[in-house]
Amino acid sequence: MEYTAEQLIEFDDKYGAHNYEPLDVVLSKGKGVWVWDVKGNKYLDMLSSYSALNHGHCNPEVIKKMKEQLDNLTLTSRAFRNDKLPLFLKKVCEVTGMEMALPMNTGAEAVETALKASRKWGYKVKGIPNDKAEIVVAANNFHGRTITIISFATEDQYRDGFGPLTPGFEIVPYGDVAAIREKVGENTAAVMLEPIQGEGGIIIPPEGYLNEVKNICKENNVLFVLDEIQSGLGRTGKLFAWEWDGAKPDMIILGKALGGGVYPVSIVASSREVLGVFNPGDHGSTFGGNPVGAAVGIAALDYILEENLAERSNELGEYFMKKLKTLNHPVIKEVRGKGLFIGLELHEPARVYAERLKEKGILCKETHSTIIRFAPPLTITKEELDWAFLRIKDIFTE
């Protein structure tokens, strides 16, 4: 039986918890940068599932490798070894320049892994007294939705109704080096930041910020941890956003695009000293490191590197931002970004503009109420960006 878009929306609202407020478009097909709804309408995807679709929808190279693996072996758990995980771990370490890696599934799981690793390293290696470890984080952050992660969020809605919250976190203003220097102490295990705050509104810190924070961490024997779940793997015009500041972290967290837009894959990569604190039974995941995820992760990394998606993002991002900055409208406050990670901040709520763009055939979403995020698949062409710009221009001139 075929259902109408209206019926499917009704089912979604009736049977699903209302923890999202999606645009009322029911998608049924995707290819490259384009998606189609159940009515046959075509849209340009300018959100990329929050950077999970850097490769575009249904990337044929990634899907080919996934299908091959599906025919052979799908799941072993970590009770046994499989022939794809070692190759994935090797690839991740080569690409990140790290010594060891620990695979998970979702970004939030990877962040939890990094927090556990940081605390255990603090106790077992640095010598912090038991249960005294602190982790410094930035205001306006977004690292996931678990109880522990929302415990250091500063958005009231993320925390409302979910207490008691997890202690052990110190929150400082984002981009403020002096504040980090003041908070870091003998019980600090790690400083964890997003190199660019994505959900926070594409907030870019001052030049040199990450490098200064790294130096503070080094001086105080503190781990410098970067969450590159949204900003990594080519999104900002570099393979990793930390490269803009030359500030390689002690630990990096990856997810979203690591799954090639087809499968949840995440990972934490660090030194042997840090990830070596885990013993059998300390941490794990039934699906983390499964053969399908490993095969997909390898294919996703190979495609990003072979197709030079980071360089493409840098070039096209600069081109598109220049065009957006020509928009002269009193409602527009600022255009900012790195690569194809762009925020258009308005002086009023952005939801109505996202709705108007949907009617023009462009899918994007507001964040923090007044900011529209433009982050299309990195496979987009200059011609497709031109097509998008004309329609964005239209909604501000109508």
C-alpha cells in the first residue's frame, strides 16, 4: 500500500516522540547532492545530515564496498576478531597521525569514549586523586545528547528535566585563551573543544586559539582533545579543522562522514599512552568495529582522499561565501564559515527562511534560532552552488 506524504507525516507525529521539529518534506530518494520527496519534487540538500553526507547521497563507491561486505560477514561483536577492523584501525591511524584507535558507532558514543579515556589517563598516568578529575569544555558546545554530555552543555533546553547531571566539568567561554589558562589545574585531565562550533552556529575561534590552548595543555600535562565529528574529514577545507591552526590534538574524535553517509561509524584516535589505559572489559560496544562499519569507514576515508574533497571544499566554500556576502539585506547580520561549513546569521528567527528555501527546492535548517547553516555534500559543483545562490537571493529580495 502506498501512503501519501500527509499520511506519513501524521504517522510520524502520532507514533514518534516529538524530539525533533523537521521541515514537512518526506524524502524517499537521494543521489549525490539531490533528494526527492514522495511526491516526486526535487531538492538540493544543503545540510548533508549535519556533515554525515560529505560524500553525497548513496555514494556508489561506498555502497559498493558496503554491499560486498554485507554478502560476507556483518557482525562478530568484539568477542572475536574480524578481517576488516584491523585494516580500518590502521587506516584511521595513518590518516590522523595517531598510534591507536577505538571504534564506536555514533558520535555521542565516541565522545563518551574520549571522556572515559581522558579521566582514566588522568588517574592512571597523570596521578590525579580518585574522582577528582576535571575536564574543561567551552560554552555553546555541542558534543551529543547523553546524560553526561548534556551535563556540560550550556543550552538550557538540552539540560531541562534530565538531572541530576554528571559533575567534573569546567565551562569557559569559547575562544577565550585566558579563561582556559585560569581553569586548568593539577586535577585537569583534558580540555575538549570543537575546532569550529557547528551546532552552535558555525562559530570560528580567533586565529591561533587552538594552538595556544594546545600549548597550555602541554605545559600542564593535560590532554588536548578535539571533537571533529562535524568539522572533520574535509568539511572546513582541510582534512581536519585543526590544520587551520596547526594544532594537532592529543586525541581526535571522528564520526558522521566516517560512515560515508550510509552507516553509523565513529572512532577515537590517540596515542598508545592514552588509549593504552583501557583493559579488557573497561569499555566496549557490540556493534563498534563491526565488519560492515569497518569496510564502510575504509571506503569513506579512501574516497575523501582520492577525490580531494578537502581541497574541493576549500575552493567552493570560498566561492560560495563571496557570493553570499554580496546579499545586501537588513535582516542579514553576518556570513561566516570555513570551506563548505557556512553560517548565515540573521537579526530575526531563521525558520521562516528555511521554509521559504524548501519551497524553492533547497533543504537547509536553522540552528540557534537565527542562523541558517549551509553545508552541502562536498561533491557539489560550482554550477549547483550558483543554482542555490539564485534561490537564496530570491528569498531576500521577494
